[in-house]
Amino acid sequence: MTLMRKSLLLFTMGLLSGFLCLGQDQCELALNRASEEFNAGHFYSIPGLLKECLDQNQNQAWRQRAYLLLAETYLLLEDPIGAEDSYLKLLRSNPEYVTREELDPIDLVYLSKKFTATPIFSIRGHFGPNVSPIRVIHDVKISGESFSRQKYSFRPGWQAGVGLDYHYTDRVAISAGVNYAFTTFNYRNTDLFGRGRDVVEFTDKQNWFMIPVVLKYSVVAGRIRPYVLAGYSANLLLSDNGSITVTNRDQKVGEEGLNSEDSDSPTLVFTNKRQFFNQSVVLGGGITLKQKLNYLFVELRYSVGLNNVVNGANRYDEQTMRWPYVDDDFRMDNLAISVGYIHPFYKPRKLKKAKTKSVLRKIKKGSNAGR
């Protein structure tokens, strides 16, 4: 029984596939026939030849070709309503269809300038690594250490987020998003207490919720499209934890040389020693790679910290007395590389103000040349 059911299922699927292919072949024949009628100047028969297949769910490429033929047909029949309706349906089949002035009839190009399918909104998601350069505002001593022997260094972090783009024009968009970022840096001083032989290392780790708002300017032609951006970000510090390692090197006389004694702290909470609300200026750019109607992108952003991250009122506490580290006043920048995905919400529509001036000038120029 099981074998019979499998055989029946395979037979049914094969039969359905055959009917589907037959339907597609018939619609392809109908479109070819309509094209022949168009070339022969028999325009009135074309809508009827295509109607049955257009009522079915044909593929995108077929519908684009059919509606393009209908738009040209209605233009020649001097039916502007039919031409506009067909061109709008063409854009619904392929929102990124663009007429070519050097190949398409001038009246079709003129019609196309009355419409747009530019997305009003796009959504995106991204993920990638970051590093956080530290810019010291004011050095703070704990007990005679040398500032010339201190150094801040990068440690890798990461970020992820989602956003919404509002397309003011084809090229200009306002982008807002919400991001989570994990950042970290390392501090090292090799002259603790000014003795030239004691070392303290501090590793700091932060978790952020960021709300960037940027203005983007993009190139709109081609498969690879560069863009630049600039804006502002409000950065909320969710948590800050760090750890301290102290190395005491006592010089001994003899062949043994240096004797080191290391001391490692547990994870220490620094959240109360940081500002909760922080701000930054965002600069950057990237490239988008067109994938059918969606986009992949690679982006580089540099955020310039505007405020002192350290809460000076809570700089000193029992933790400071136990471990020989105290925060300098500093600003935190962030360099982030992200890869992501953009999904535009296309909206084919008729423009309130058509962009037909350039086409009209060409039509007049052609008319004058023919006299």
C-alpha cells in the first residue's frame, strides 16, 4: 500500500508539473503572438491575447514584458489611462525597471517619467566587530605614578542592530536604528607608584544600547553603490565591568634577578563610576551590493565621543583603596565595521509632479531637426 501511495503521489506531482509547464508555454506563445501583432500594427487584438495569462500568476519576467507591450500599445491607441495603468502594473512586477532613452520609444520614456517605484522605507539588520580608542581628557594620579608610562590599547568588541531608513529622495535617506554594542579596552601602567618596576593592568568591558540617527547620501546606479553618512548617536551604558592585575617586582641582589608577585582582582563593577547617558558624532560610509530587489552592505562607522565617560563624583571608593587603579577622565570613540542586509519596501506610484522636462526638450529638438 505504501508503494502504491508513493507512486500515486509521484504521478500526481508529475502531472501537475506538466500542466504548469504547458500553461507557461501557452502564455509564452500568447506573448509572442501579441508581439507579432504589435509589429504588424494590429494593436486592438493585443489586450485580448494577453488577458487570460495576465489573470493567472505568471512569473515576474513574463509580466514585465507583457505590461511593457501593453503600455506601448495603449500609447499608440491614444489611450493614456490604459497606458498609465499598464506601466504602473509593470512597476509592480519589477519596481526597478527603468526605460532607456537610447532604445525605448520617446513616448514610453515620457510616460515613465510620471511614475516612480522608489521605496519610501527600508529595513536593515547588521552585525560586525569594533574597537574603542580612548582619548584622555585629564590624567588622574593615584600615588606618584608616571603618566608617560601609561598606555591605552584596543581590544576587540562587537555590535549588532536593526534600523529603518526613510528615503527622502532616491539619493538622500534619513536612517535611525537601535544597536547593541559590546566594547572593551585595556589600560597598562609600567610605573606604578613611581618606582619604575611595578605594573598595573586594567581591562574594562562595557555593554551599550545605542540610538543613532544619520543622514545618508547614496549613488543609485549600478550593482555596487557607495554611500556616505553623518549624524548623531545617543549611547546608554547598560553595564561596565573590569578586572585589575597588579605585578609587584622587587629587585633582589644576586643571580635570581627579578622576583614577581602577581595579584588578580575578581570582576569589579564600574557602572556607577560611568555616565549612563553618553553622546557621539557619527561619520562613515559603505557600499551596497544589489541582490535582485534587496541589498547586502558593508559599512565603516567612526563614532567620536562627545562627553567624559567617567563619573568623577564616584571616582574613589573602597574598591579604589583595595586595588591601585583610578580612572582618568576620558572620552571613548568607536570604530565599527558591519555587514548587513537591506530590504526595501517598494511603492510603485504616480508622481504628483512628473519629471518630464528633459524628455520634452528632446522631443522639441527632434521636431525642429525634422523641419
